[in-house]
Amino acid sequence: MPPDPFVACCEKSTSPGHGLTRLGVLKSIKGPPGPVWEYGRTAWTSCSAAMGKIIFYEGSNFQGRSYECSADCADTYRYFNCCNSIRVMGGHWVAYEKPYYMGYQYVLGRGEYPNFHHWMGFNSCIRSCQMFPPYRGAYRMRIYNRPEMYGHMMEFTDDCPNVYDRFGYHGIYSCNCMEGYWTFYEHPNYRGRQYFLRPGEYRTCSEWGCMNPMIGSFRRMRSSLM
């Protein structure tokens, strides 16, 4: 079989016993010759698992010009004008409305999205994207009803379709993502604006890209690299 139409380079880890690699770059499947995607964020993982792929289409229902990506891209403007459908062939991705990972966030698992409503998009504008490595470990997060991780606290290890029903408060002002990747949603039942959280401390809601602490639901970001 001919190779997939993208280029990826792998570099071995120097840590003893790791046998790990990190992801390189790719080129467009349609468009100007030569590489069009810049070097992606370093993500240590196995080389076979690193081959996440996402394809952006300018038209709905996978029509029009398309670009295939297997690494982070901070600014897609040179490569397509708009995005009206997406295929995620592998990996877990976050697409952003603005360059440099700003604006509306859209968390995308493996599957087909024939128009921007299917990824709960507010428009057809995708200007940057990030891929995150597969995660098979535990999930644990603490949420607080005050900034700086003060006030009422509750710890979660599973999805929460309605924050108020379980937490007793509408607002999440700070949180500590102790294990795993998570997604906050503006409304209950995983609807509305999305906010992606990687492991770490978030002392104010602005640190996950939101000026309003009202969060209606959240769930674990489950890896899907096949």
C-alpha cells in the first residue's frame, strides 16, 4: 500500500527504557507544494500512537478543498479560508476559532462532522488546532465555588451532565485537574461553549479561557487513537 500523504518525523527519547518518540511535521494533501504545517508541540508517545489525523474541508459534507494535519498548527489561515466539515481519523483534537489557540474551543474525537453544527460551532471559522496524546490513566478533578481554590470543594472522577444538581452551585470559579484531560461546557448536558482543561491548577476561570464562571456540565476527554 502507498504511504499516507503526510510526512511525520520521530525522534527517540534519551530517557532509559522509554522507547518513546515525539511527533514531527506534515504537508497538505491539496494545495501549494512543500510543507505547510509547522513543527507540532512535543508530545512523548509511541510512534504508532502519534499518528493522529484530522482533515479540514472548506465545504459542507466533506466537499471542496481539504487539508490533512497530524500536528499542532498555530495559524491555518494560509491553508484554507473557512471550515465547514471535518473528519477526525485518529487522535483527540481541540480546534480554535482564532489563531494561536484563542477564541471558541471545539473538542473533537474520532468521527465525521459534516457541518459546523455537528461540532457545536458558532461559525465556520477554524484558525488553529492542537492534538493531544492518548491517555489511558485515571481521571480526577477538584472544583471550587471561589477563586484561588477556596470555598466549597468537590472532587470528581467521572462525567457530570449537570453541575448544579451535583455541586449545588452554578459557578466554578477555580479547579485543580489532578489527572486526565477534561472539557467544561457552558450549559448542562454538554452543550454550549467548550473549554478544554489539561492537568494543572486553574486559579480563576479566565485561566481556562472564560470570563464567566457559569459552567453547566463537564466530562472526561477520552482518547480515541485507532
